[in-house]
Amino acid sequence: MHTEIAAVLIDIEAQLRQLGLWQAAAPPREALASDQPFAVDTLTLPQWLQFIFLPTLYSMLEQHQALPAQCGIAPMAEEYFRGSGLATGQLLDALVRVDALLSGPV
């Protein structure tokens, strides 16, 4: 399962880059320290994915730590990108896959 999750994380990064949502510089440290879900008070969803979600899961995989038992990013992403005009279908598909892999069968 770890290999499948790593592959989906790579897909998420690739889609963010393809959509032009990947940032070269990290947001300020204070923005990354938010305690709100998805850091909605300090980051955009693409920033949260790039600077919090992806690094956290990569680190957990590398250190062989237990992964989250629940994940529900896709619904938040669907709402965030609704009406954006961006071709986010493949990104949303990757987020649905990571949700399913981490949350297990419904």
C-alpha cells in the first residue's frame, strides 16, 4: 500500500505543477503553523497540499510511520476548485484515490 500511496502523491504533485499551482517559494512560517483544518485561514488549498499534506505524508512513508486512518481531501478540493475554470479532473481523481487508500473501503 505504501507504494500505491507514494505513486498517488507523485500524481498530486504533477497535477499541481501542470495546473500552474506549484509555488517555488514556501509561504511564511506563520502561515504553515495554522491549526485550522486545511490551514484555511492562512493557505490556499494548493499551498496546503504542497507545503503541508505532501511533505507530511512523504515523511511518514519514509519513516515507516502509521498513516492516517481517515482522509477526506477530495470533497474539500471539489468545493475549492468549483467554478475555477481549471482542468482539475486528474487532480481531483488523484485526491479521491489517496482518500480511498488511506480511509480504506467504505
